[in-house]
Amino acid sequence: MRKKIALIGGGQIGQILAMLAAQKELGNVVILDIPDFENPVKGKALDLMQMAPHGNYDSHISGTSDYKDIKGADVVIITAGLPRKEGMNREDLLKTNIEIIKNVAENVKKYAPDAFCIILTNPLDAMVYTFHKVTGFPKNQVVGMAGTLDTARYRSFLAMELGVSVADIAGIVLGGHGPTMVPLPRLTTIGGVPLTEIASKELIDKVVKRTREAGTEIVKLFGRGSAFFSPAKSAIVIAESYLKDKGRVLPCTALCEGEYGIDNLFIGVPCLITANGAEKVFEIELNDEEKNLMKTTMNAVKKTVDECKI
Ligand code: APR
């Protein structure tokens, strides 16, 4: 039987998620939005059905505002909420989006209790924490999509600076999804060659800074709204690893219970994604400077979670 992917939120990111999921034939896709946006998501779904003959996929795509339609979903990807506008930081979104996520969590718990859940709504780390608290789902069933995107941004900036194929850049960004995130140049390689051996400190610092501010750079360029192609693709990579039991090791926002000295907080760490969901968190031996950066990002995430009062 075909798998089923439920997309909660059918806006900018939701529509690209639907397209990518269909193009990869990950399963049938249901796009759910609020009643006011039911017709637009129905329209997007119909448009995607009409793309199928040339897109070479048989996935069925539908739009709805009724949670009954997500019943039996294998994967739920959540983008419901407001995106960041220019001049707004992710924390400004907190008040509005927390109420939305609580509502979504109640409904996912009721209608798709076995689904692997990937959350994109910002401020990400706090929204994942809230979703997990409200649903009470096992920790392997809930991740946030942030590190996968932050790492993609880091890799693409390095490729742009160094003039090498992005395919050969292996690296990781840990921590919260915000300016305190922790790219790890010490562990970055270009086709097996350590980055620190071929790039100057100035270049590395420039890329690290640009990675930390990458979301804001796009918000400024767009004027309204935030990034959508790359967040959608990053979430699909996680979903695919789960659905196909690929065993990708991806930086995801996962529940830490002692790892990296972090307790009871969702934060970006390397995760093994299999048919069991976020099966394992890998711990990396960090140096003192990296440990301090992890402490700073942990405190920033904790502050936002505390503001949620959940
Ligand atoms: N249930 C379902 N959908 C909702 C709800 C809700 N309670 N509240 C809002 N939505 C829908 C909106 O109607 C809209 O269609 O969520 C969609 C969000 O889409 P956009 O506004 O286009 O935002 P997008 O760019 O997709 O970003 C979504 O992901 O990366 C984060 O910061 C970003 O928090 C934002 C989220």
C-alpha cells in the first residue's frame, strides 16, 4: 500500500513539500490548512495532480481543512504558522505560533498517532518541544527540521567560496536554529581533505557568520516571508530516510537527555533516521571552544522554551 504524507500548513513551504513528495513518489499527499485556506490548498493539490503526467508520478495529492483526512498518515510535516517578516526575529513569532502548534499537536495526536512528525514552524526548537509535550509521543517519533537546512546552507556557502562541488563537502551544524547555531569547521571535509587545511581562517569565519544569518539574509531579500525551497527539500530528505529506512545521519532537532550535557531540551544534534524514526543521537567529542558555543546555544534555546511556559 502507498505511504501517506500529511502536510499541516499548505503555504509557501507546504506547497513545495507537496511537489517534492509527489516527484519522489514518497506516497499520497494530503495538504491541510485552516478553513479559510481550504480552497487554495485544494487548488494547489489539483494543480499538482495536473503536473503528474509530465512529472511522471502517480502520487495522489489532495487538499483539506478536515483533520479526519490525515488519518493513517505515515509522516506528518508541520509548517502551520506565520513565517518571519522583515524586522521580526524568530522569537517574535513565538506567541502566535505556539497556539497554532498546540492545536496542531492535539489533532495529530488524535488522528495520526503513529506518524513520524517533522516540525518546521519557527521558533523551531521551542515549537518542537511544545509539540512533543502536547502529544506525549515517544521521542524518536518527533524531530524538528533545522540542522539539515543549516548544514545545507553551510555547505552551499563553502562550495560558493571555494569553487568546489557541494557534493564533496561534508560538514555539520549543531545547536539551536538561530544566530547561536554551531557550525563545526574542525570536522568539515572537502572530498576527505580537512577544510581547516585548505581554507583561511578569514574565509571560514565569513562562511560561519553567513550561515548563522542565512535565514535573515533571505527574509531581507524577500521583504515578506521567509525561505521555502531549501527548508522543504531538507524536510523531504528526513522524511525519505524514515520512509525508505535509509539510515541517513542528519542533524535534526531531537530530544537530548544528557547528550552534550543537555537535558530535556530539543536541539540540533546528529541523528540516525531509520524506519524507527530518530533512532539514535550521536555524540561528538567537542573541544573547549565548541563546548562553550554549545552552552551558549543551549541557553538561548532554553530561554525561548521557558517563555513558552509549557
Ligand atoms: N492549522 C493549519 N494550518 C495553519 C494554521 C493552523 N492552525 N495556522 C496557519 N496555518 C497555515 C496558514 O494558513 C498558511 O497557509 O500555515 C501556512 C503557513 O504558510 P506561509 O504563511 O506561507 O509560511 P511558510 O513560509 O510556509 O512558513 C511556515 O515554517 O520555516 C517556518 O518560519 C516559518 O513558521 C514558518 C513556517
